Amino acid sequence: MHQKTEAWLTARADVTKARMEKEAAYELIDKVHAREEAEKVRAGELEVRIQKLEEEMRMSDLTIAEYAALVRDMEARPRSLDSASNGHANPIPLSTLSEGKLQLQHLIDDFRSRHDDTVLELQKTRGELEFAQSRLDSEKKYERALITELTQAKGELDQLKISDDTAAKMVARYMSVLILF
């Protein structure tokens, strides 16, 4: 009977441990979900930034093209008319616009790199989530097995108590019969 009680206590401790591990796994899953959602939001923000920068780059390209056409048009005019008709004494050099375009491209490349890093982090987080989920599933199976074993142990313990009570009553009855004789 001592072994059955010890087995029952061990099973009960294992069930408690499994429940705590299950709760910890749920907390981990919640944290991973929160991180995943935050990464999705961040990825969306980066995507909007990329689109904005690409539009700015497109506008810069158009501005550069228009400026180049204006410069070619001005160079085609005679010099005397140029200084009289143009109120600008010092137009913006084409190299400054090209440098701005280059800086904008670097900025876009940086955002794309961050976006790629975010995607990799998201994939890593999903992997962690899947691992935690599989571990949780296995813990659930283990807990079910322990509960089944615990139920069986309780049933056997109850049977032993009934048998013990029955045996005690029989011994008491025989003892009372022997005392009478």
C-alpha cells in the first residue's frame, strides 16, 4: 500500500509540474505573439517609409530631368539673352541634386536592410513559437497520461481501502465469534 501511495504522490507532483510548464508555455506563446504583432506593425511602418522614399526618389528624378532639360534649353540660347531673361544668377548645380538622389538611395537601402532584418526576426520568432507550441502539445499529452494514471491509482487505492475495510470487518466478526466460544 505504501508503494501505491508513493506512486500516487509522484503522479500528483508530475501533474502539478506539467500544469506549471503548460502555463509557462502559454505565457511564452503570448509573448511571442506580442513580439510577432509588434514586428508586423514595424514592418508595415517600414513599408510605408520605403514607399514614401521611393516616391520622393521618383519626384527627385523628375526634378533632375526637368532641371537638365532647362539647362540644355538655356545652353542653347545665346548668352546675352540668358543673363537678361534669367533672374537667377546662380542656379543649383546638377551635382547637388545628384548627391541628394544618392543620399536618398542610401536611405532607401538602409530601410530595406532594416526591413529584411525585421523579416528574419519575425521568421525566428515564428520558429520559436512553433517550438513552444509543439512542446506545449507534448506536455498536454504527458499531462493527460498522468491524469489517466492518477485516476487509475486513485481507483486502485479506493479498491484497496474497500478491501481493507472488508477484511477488517471480517476479522472483527471472527474475533467476536471466537470470543463467544
